[in-house]
Amino acid sequence: LTSLTGLEGLTSIGGNVTIGGNDALISLTGLNNISIINGDLRLVVSEMLGQYSGNPSLISLTGLEGLDSIVGALWIGQNIALTNLTGLENLISIGSHLLIGSNDSLINLTGLENLTSIGGNISIRGNDALINLTGLENLTSMEGNLSVGGPNYLGSGNPSLTSLTGLDNLTTIGGNLSISITSILTSLTGLGNLTTIDGDLSIGEKTYAGSYYGNPGLINLTGIENLSSIGGDLIIGDNDALTNLTGLENLTSIGGDITFGGNESLTSLSGLVGLTSINGSLRIGDVNNSGTPYGNPNLLNLVGLDNVTSISDMLIIRGNASLTDLTGLDNLNFLGGVLHINSNDSLTSLAGLDNVTSIGGISIYHNNSLLNLMGLSGLTSIGGNITLGGNDALTSLSGLENINSIEGNLSIGSYSNGNFHGNDALISITGLDNVIAIGGDIDILGNEVLTNLLALGDIDSVEGDLWISSNEALTSISGLDNVASIGGYLSIQNNNALTSLTSLNNVTSIGGNLSIGHNDALASLSGLDNLTFIGGRLSISGNTELTSLTSLYNLNSINGNLWVYDNPTLISLTGLENIVAGSIENLKVYNNTSLSTCEVQSICDYLLIPNSSSIIYDNAPGCNSQEEVEEACLNTMVEEINRTEKYSIYPNPVTDVATFSSSKITSFELFDMMGTLMISRNSNKVDMSNLNPGVYFVIGFDKSLKPLYEGKIIKK
């Protein structure tokens, strides 16, 4: 098939027209009398597995001269001999999309000169010889997106495109404008009349992997000088030759985010002088999906943002290796979201943020030259979290002196992917001295030279978790002296110089787990003397110098597991005796090579609970197995019971019936060790023949119901 001769009688088509996969077709002659197509016109056909096939010998669109309206879309793809669109000169409107892709010889769009209306998107991609967009001159506005370059199923960039000439009369785009993968495009000449983009403007298109398809030859944004409004986001990414943003001076309104990432030569943000506020986030540097920063390595300062006073969402400054301070943000006073500053290797100062008085949170990490936080002195409260981690040169928190409250978490150091990211030079947290309230967690993690927490002296409670771990030089936790309660867990781990917990003397309750582990210099738990309640697990492990738990003697409930293991110098569990056995869910006592005394009341009572779960092994004789502990418990209970003087009950232990020693006792109540009433009877004898073996508690009363005897009784 070389032509469509024979179809001359057709004047209109009620549905779609698809012409594709015709290797010999050189002309559309035969369709000359068609004026309207009520569906799509597709000069490409979709085959299996997402493959498309055009008409490789088609050299022109001659034959479509009568066509003035396409109600659906116009697709022109994989027609590798086609050099222009001559033949479509009378086409006035396309109701849906215009897609022109992978036409390897197409030089321009000549033939579309009378096209004035497009109801959908325009996509021009993968046309290797296309040098300009001549042919679209009568298009003044469009409702959908305009994509020049970028990947899709009909191809990617337009590597020969040298200008956007052809779009000269376009004033409004109802959707997005995306320009990407144009190897030699040096400017945006051709967009001189464009004033409004209702969607996003992307100079460089972000991929699903989080990196960009940019325009490596673009050296400036000249040609877009009349653009005043972007309804969505402004994205400028991976334009390796772009040095500044000159061309955007008349831009006064952006409805969404601004992102600059991966622009290798960008040294300045000059060109944004018209912006006074940003309704979304400002990202100076981006990140790909694997978490690798994608910054602007030669950006020297933030001059160009001088007139911006507010950012509604986040301010992210990431991966800008030459940036030394934040000069250019001097008029910014409001930041509704989080301040993220990370992986800026030359950043020494936050100067430029001095006028910020309101902020949603602070996250500053992996800035290897940052010395302090001067520049944040205008802040009095933080609406979210403060996270500071991996800032190797940070020696103090100077700059935070005026903050009195943090609504979220305070994290000095962070933990991710199995590693701690502390601040290796931080010797003091001075700067937090005026903080009186923290609404979330406190994490002090991986700070190698930090010796104390004195700056937290005004904190009287921790609403969330308190996690102190891997601070090699921390000798005490002085600074937490006024804390009375911890709402979440308390974890003190891997602080090899820590010798004392005495600053926790006022803590009476912990809402979650208590974990004290691998603190090589900690000899006792002195400081936890007033602790009465733990809402979760109690775990004491790997403390090589710990000899005593006596400071836990006021603890009466843990509501979780009780684990004591790998403490080689611990000799006794004394201190745990007052924990109610019913609050222990699981017991593990193992590999404490000096531990010989485990028969404290709580452990003995727990082992007598039917179906209780316990693991006891590799401790010293007397506590080397569950059987050894149970025997020691039995001996202790009998000794305690035999000390009763005036009244008694016998035999004890008992097989079936026990009798009170005095006839004055006329009734009794018998409870199990969980506090459940098992028997209540008017009798001097206690019949336990139907009860399970174990320890019970009995109260004997006289005729006036005055208790004369209280004590434990063992059912064998």
C-alpha cells in the first residue's frame, strides 16, 4: 500500500482513523475530501508489549488538505521519513491532545499554521531532527499541558531543538509547561508573550527515580521575561550550563513549590526579585529516591530571594557544596513548615535567617563545616521537631538561646539504617538553657565528646521517649534533675563513660519500657530510687560494672517483661522484690556470671503463677536454673512463715486442710497471689484440697471481723 487512493468519497469520519504499520505508504492521497474526524486521527498504531509502529516511508501529509477539525486527538508517531506537517494547513481545531513523537526526520511543525485551538495536551518528544516549533504561531492559549521533550511511550527528548520559535503568540497555558532533554537549546526564546501558566513550570523533568532529565545546553532563561504567574510548582533541574535565573524577574506569584536541583553551574538565584512569598515549599537542592542529595554544587549564596518574607511550607537547602551562609534570606520572617539544611559541605553559618520568628521545625544534619546555630536567634518556639545530626564541626548550640518551647521532639544526634549520626565535636548543648517544655521525645545520640546535659535543667517532664545512647564521653546526665515523669520509654544504652544516673532522682513513673544496657562504667542504678511504675518492659543488660539493683526497691509495677542478662558483676536481684508478680509478663535471667541471689519476693511469686514464662540459665549457683530459684524461694517462704508468733496456721505447707492455731479465728478469706478471692468462709479450718499448688494469702478474722492473722500459705 503506497497511497489511500480510492477513499475520495469520504467527507467525514464518525470515529477514529488509525493509519500505522504500513511500510510502503508514502502519501495520504485519497483522504482529500475529509473535513472532520469525530474521533482521533492516529498516524501510528499500538502493537503488543507497548510497541508502536508508524509509516516509515510517509514523506508528507498531503491528502489531508481538506481537514479542518479533529474532535479527538491527533497522534503523529514513528513516521521516520516525515520532515514537516505540510498537508494540515487547513486544520483549525483539535478537541483533545496533540502528540508528535519519534519522527526522526521532522524538522519543524510547518503545516499547523492555522491551528488555533487545542482542548487537551501538546506533547512533542523524541523527534531527533526537530530544530524549532515553527507552525504553532496562531496558538495563543491552550487548556492542557505542553511538554517539549521528556520521556513517554512515543520517545524522549528533541536533541536538535535550538529554539522554541513557533510558540511566540502563546500567552496562557492551562496546565503544565515542561521543557527537558534538549541537548543544544540555550534559551527559552519563543515564549516571549507567555504571561500565565496555571500548572507547573518544569525546566528539566523529574523522573520516577527522583533524578531529572534536564537541558544540558541551557545557559539562561531569556525568553520568558513576561511570565508573571505560575499556578503550580516551579522546577528547574539538571541544567548543567545554567548560571543564574535571569529571565524570571517579572514572576510575582507561584502557587506551589519551588525546586532547584542538580544545576551544576548555577552560582546565583538572581532573577527571582519579584517574589515576596512562596505558597508551598522552597527546595534549593533535591534528593533522589535512594536518598542521595541532588544539589547545586556551585551555588555561592541565596541572593535573589531578598524580597521573600514568607514560605508557607518547608525550606530545604540540600547538597549545595559551595554555599557558605544563607545570605539572601534576610527578609524571611515566617516559615510554616520545617527548615531542612543538610549535606552542604562548606556551610559555616546560618546567617541570613536572623529575622525568622516562626517556624514549623528544624532539621540540620551532615553539614561538615557548620560551627554553631547563630542565625536562629529570632525563634522563641518551635512548632515541630528539632533534629541535629552528623554535623561534624558543630561545637555548640549557640543561636537557640531564645527558644522556650519545642512542640515536637528534640534530637541531638539521629539514628538511621543501623547507624548513629551524632555531632562529633559537640561538647555542650548550651543554647537550650531556656527551654522549659518539650512536647515529644528527647534523643541524645552518638555525640562523642558531649559530657553532660546541663542545659536541660528547666525541663520537668518528658512527654515522649527519653533515649540516651552511644555518647562516648558522657559521664553523667546532669541536667535532667527536675524531670519527674517520662511519658514514653527510657533507654540508656552504650554510654561507656557514664557512671551515675543520680540526676533521675525525681522520676517516679515511666510510661513505656526502661532499658539500661551496655554502659561499661555504670556500677549502680542510684538515681532511680523514687521510681514506682514502668508501663512496659524492664531490661537491664550488658553493664559490665553493675553490681546492684537496690535502687529499684520502690518499683512496684512494670506491666511487661523483666529481663536481666549479660551483667557479669551483678550478685543479687535485691531491689526488685516489690514488683507485683502479676505485672510481669515474661522473665529472663541469664548469663549473669556472679548472680547467685534471685529469690526475691517478686521472682518467687511470679514463678508460682501457673503457665508463667521464664528463662533462667548461666548464672552463679543458686540462680543457675529455674529449679534452683524455686528451691531457694521455698526455703525463704518457710522461714518467713515460721517467724509468725501469736497466731499461726498449720500445717504450712499444706496438702489439703490447714487449721488456725487459735479458736478466736472464726472466719477467713483466701486469695491467690494475683489478688483474686478464692475462698471466703466462716470456719477455723481452710480446705485447700481443690486448689492448684502454689502460694496463697490468707486473712483470719474473729467474730467481730477484726483481722487476727495475715500471711502466706503454701499448697503443695
